[in-house]
Amino acid sequence: MTADGKVLFGFGLETGAGEVDALLRHAVRADREGLDLVSVSDHPYFAERLDAYAALGVVLGRTTGIAGAVNVTNLPSRPAPMLARTVTALSALSGGRVVLGMGAGGLWQEIAKLGVEPLSPAAAVRALEEAITVVRALSGGGGPVTFDGEFYQVAGLVPAQVPTPPIWTGSLGPKSLAVTGRLADGWIPGHAADWRSSRFAQSRPLIDEAAAAVGRDPSEIATVYNLPGRITTSPLPATRDDSGRWIGGSPEQWADELTTAVLEHGAAGFTYFPVADRTPPDVALGRWAREIAPAVREAVRQARPPAGRAAGTDGPANA
């Protein structure tokens, strides 16, 4: 959720080299419409895709209130000390409007074309854990940092005088989920899994167990979902396909489903990605920001009385 306790609503931006106008238009509109987050994907090995951090810097420069995230950073191609410098610089330039999404890496055949040595799955997870540790050490001020890890080494490096941005992971396997529980602030379930999926049911307990094992409160680790789907003018006869995957519906159907996700399944936020249907992305963005997000926020507000107020009372709670 956002700092004021609202459910977080984000929008996934285009990242094609030929989609610059749409990317910037949608980022500015998402900011103007009061969304909380825009995100871009990170695939630096594809020539037809914009560099994620270059795009994010321009987006943050064109907006004033919305946060930006790379969803998720391709860590093997962005060494952790330099990633720390990049995100703290963006945070300083934007007034703290940055979320750091991190992943252990995928598509290793493509990553290797950048000259990066492939890692085994287990080694990639260890590198992810080191990277989060290094990024946290190199932000928030303090004295010089020396770190001699398996994958990253820094010697007497002074941290940036900028708070560490929220760190969300796109972890999938048991070991990376445990890293999320120990070190991260949020989790983005992979493969667009949602709160009714077996992936969530099997994965979230691993995060919670790892968090509790190191003395963390598991509820402080937000679950923020990537959600593709149609936003239609009329209700759909079914909002999920035969496999149980969410496919969308009318704004009212979306609002009902997302409210349930927050109140009954602990969802902290949602990033919407338009799908290739007959609804233009501009229209879908408008429905997401103007109809769905306000409806969910209002339903959650009504279901959760403000702090210090008892449900069903009109006056202040007793001291």
C-alpha cells in the first residue's frame, strides 16, 4: 500500500523502441489521474526494447507525483553497486519516487550475449541476496562500506545520502522466495499469478516463514500483483478462464474482485497491463484510473474504519 494506507494502483508502460510517444503519454496521464506507480520491463539484450532505466529516468522527469519502477530489474546485467548508484540518483532527482524491482535473472541465453557469465539457478539466487544487501548498504548514508561477497565486492565505498527505495522482488522458487522474506519490502508474484492461484497459495507461506525466522513481521512484505486483462463496458459472463486465470470484465467486476483480493487475501496493490483486444490502451487506462481504482479504494475504506475508530461508531474511540 501507499504511505497513507491506500491500496496501490499502477500501470504497465510500453517499452518498445517504436512506442516512445505512447509510453510518455501514458506515464503523464497516469500521473495526472492519480495512480501511484508506473512500471517498465527490463530486457537490455533486445534491440527493439528501450533500456529500462533510461526510460524510467525520462518518465520521472516528465511526471511530478507518481512513482516509477523497473518490473523487474535484470540483475545479472546490472551489477549491484552500480544499480545502487542508479536508483539512489533517480530517487534524489525525483524526490523519492522510485521502487526497486529486482529479479535473479531469466533468459540466460540472451543475457549471455551481453558478455555476462551464466549462473546456475542456485547461484543466481545467492547473487540476488547479495545484491539486495549491497543496495541497502550503499544507500541511507553512513560510513564507508566494505563488502567481500561471492558475487560482489566493494572496498570503502561511501553510501549515497538517500534513503533506500522500497525493494520488491519477482521471486519464483523456494530459495528466492525465502530471500524475499528475509530482505525485501514487497513481492510481485511471477507469471501474473493472482490471489486465487495455486502459485500464490504455495509461495506466500514460504515468504512469511522466512520473514518470521529472522524476526520480521510478514505482514510488512507487500504483495503487489501484475494483472493483465480486459476492461469492458459491459459485464462478462465469466471473469476467469477454464484454468481459473483472471481475464477481466467490466469496471464493476474488476472492483468487486480487487476489493475481495485486498480484504480477504491481503493484496497491497495491483499494476494493470492492457491486453491486445479491441479496447485502446488509452481507454483502458482511463477506466482503470477513474473507475476501478477509486471504487476499490472507497470499498476498502468503508470496510476498514480509520485507526482509533471502532467499526460502526460515529464518535472517537474511547481512550
